[in-house]
Amino acid sequence: MKKLIISSLTLVLLSSISCDRDLDQYSNTNTFVDAAFKTATDYRFALDGIYDNLKGSGYFSGDAGNQNIMADLASDNLIQSPTGRLTNTRAWLLEFGPDDGQTTALYSTGYFAISRANFVLENLNKNILSPSQSLQVEAEARALRGIIHFDIARAYCKIPTQSPDANNALGIAYMTTTSNDPVTRNLTVAQVYDKIISDLEFAKANIPTGNDTPAPFTKGRLNKAAVAGLLSRVYLFKGDKVKALAAAEESIASSPSVGTIEKFPKVWNSTEQDGTLFEILNSDAERVTTGVSYNQIVSGAIRSEYVVYKSFYDLYTATDIRKNTYFQVSSYSGQSYINVIKYNTRGSLPNVVNYKYLRTAEVYLNGAEAAFTTNPLRALELLNTLKQARYTNYTPLNLTGISLWDEIQKERRLELMGEADRWYTLKRLGLNLSRPNQGALSTGSGTPSPTLNLASTSNKWQWPIPIGAINVNSGIQQNPGY
């Protein structure tokens, strides 16, 4: 039996898939270790099982710790609705704790997914795959291992650009094997990022361009353009703007569309892929309720868990396609709220949608921020390209200096609302959190959050390690302050 950071594993979880694998991929089969990897198809199933884990609690399903809302409810975009079920309350109040099940949920789910990736990598020596097949499987497994470690690291460690001491701060355990005894946090943040980048750079060099589907889009699987885009994210967090821009440019060259104004709403309410680089598939058979952490439909009305601050909503102009695509102002229980409808439905099943893990729009924003200092003309060009596809009758801006920087950051906030970004943007830029002194009603009235501010120096920017992980393996050190 192999001890994990969070639990013990005696099975490798492989995926079974429906007849339409592009749209309805899902996993529900457990295969014993001794029976695993008998054919080349088994490796495909095992890789799909890693993707499947990203649909678990703590990643993109259910309420507690759902990552499509955590970065927004913990920051300054959302306020808890008084008519909801009061889910994720401790996270919203910034009362993080090692047993809260909200800020801790990602840790456990993430490391379980990593164990799946490592199991694949440990079984590449069975002489079943051809050398080229083996290289492709290794690339995909390492890409997944890298991005999941990144998701864990940015939540539970300092981000390299966050503060002068961040690179030498406490990192996470970077798991490259399913044999986890003993496990310690013996790496610095800088060393963790180096390992993430090593996995992603290997993947970018060896993963297929289209990964079994027509380029440039890959339904539910990573491809070369997606991995390059993810590297632009990781390098931006690392503070390497030269490489962040280079990775962004490589991704954009392969997949330049950010989605047209006409098609943009369909990205969220259907299976439209324009401008999507990597999404987590969610079949009607699975019915993973990705959007339930935001709201539910009750007797035809939207009952929200969290709603948008009026001052944030007002940043979206009337000519911005995102305003009516992301939000709906409507009443529940006699009061009007600004509801997030981004994850409501793509059909008849409430809250069942694919999660857009990476869109080309973010890559443009990563590139624009990375280019700001060394190539401001390119930064402006990338920004204008994105805005041209979001605003009707748009006239390109001609900005320089702090005005250009502020516009890049504003567009990042508007574009990536609800996509696991805002908390981490504030964190990586070393900014204080300052919430509006507004209530939850669409007019801005009502009771404000009891927690309006968080200093950039607070230990709470690093979420607590779950107590269960420490109980299983005492070598896992708790973050300071918990």
C-alpha cells in the first residue's frame, strides 16, 4: 500500500467514456493496479482519469471550495447574498482554518489528481506503447502534474512576485512518485516553480499540436497551444516577464482567436469553443454542478449564494458583451440582486456546464502585462485586440504608462471574473484587499461585509494546509498563523 499525503491508494482510477468522447467524456471505473496498463488504450483512460479528478469537490464541482468562485468571493468582486444557503461563509469572512473544508478542499483533491498522474508516469516502462506514444503520454501526464502543483502552490504558498522574501519562502511538496513516505515541505517557492516549469516545458516540447482533435482546439485535453498558454500564466506568477511574453506569443500564434462578440455568449451557455484553449468537460450523464456555488433556480427565480458588488458591476459598460453574458439583475424574495449567470446552464440541466480552465483572452492579458515594461506598443496591441472582441463600436485606445497598466489590470478583472483569478492577481501583485462598503442589493444598499480589508502582509494570503493531511503525514508543515 502506498501512502499519500492525504490518503492511501490501492487502485488506479481509470476513465470510461461515452460514445461521444469529445463532449461526454466521464470516468467511473476503478481498475486494480495489477490489471492496469495492458493495452495502449489503458493509458488514454488513465490520462482521462486525471482530467476527471478536476471535476471533484475542491476543484470545480459543488459548493465547498469550488475554485470557480473562491478567488472572487475571497476578494472584492462578490458579496454573500442574505437569501442564499450561506455556503463558503468562512472563506468569505476570511476566517480561514485548517478544518474549514473551503480553503482546504483544493489541497486534497489536487494531490489526489497528482497521484494519478504519477501512476501513469511510473508505468511507462511496460513496452506496450511505441516510443512516440510513450513520449506523448509522458508529456500529457507531466503537463497535468505541473498545472495541478501550480494550483496548489499559488493557494498555499507565497507567489514569487508577492513580496521580496517570497522566493525563499516555504514551498509545497512536489510529488513525482506515488511512494510518498516520508513527505516534507523541503522546497522553497522558487524551487517549486522551477519544477512546475520543467514539467510544462517538457510537455510543450512533446505534446501533440491537436491531441487527437482538430487544431487549434482540444476538447477536454491539453495540447501545445494550451500548454504554452499555461506557461505564460506560470512565468507571469514567477516574475519572468520575458518568458511569459514568449510563451504567450507562442500560444497566440497557434490559437489567436479570443472569441467574437457574436459567439462569446455561447461559450458559456453551450459547447462553443471559440477562444477556449482548455476546458474541463462535464457531460449531461455526470451532471457535475459546476455553477451551484453561485446560485440555483428556485421556482423560476435565481437564488444566489454570492452576488456582484454594484461598484464592480458598474465597471462593465453598456457596450461590453460581458455585462449581459456574465450577469443578470433580477429579484429573489422581494429584493433585487446582480446575479452571476456565467455557470448557470448550457441546456436543460441547471448549473451543469464545462469549466473553461484556460481561454485565449487570458493569454492576451498575460502577454500584455508581461510586455508592459519592455514592449509597451505590443502590450497595447494585445489589449486592443481583446477589447475589440468585447465592446461594440470599439475605438482602439492609445495609452502609455500607468494608464496602460491600469487598463490592462481592469480588463483582466472584467474578463476573468469567476475564473479563479482575482484573489491571485491581488496576491501576486502584493496589493491590499479593499472591499466596497456596500451591501448585496443591486443598488449597493444592504449590510456590507464585516471583513472589508486585508493587508498585503497578512498570513491569510497563504491558505491553511488541511489538518487531515498533517495528521496523515507529520512532515507536512502548517503555514504560519494557523
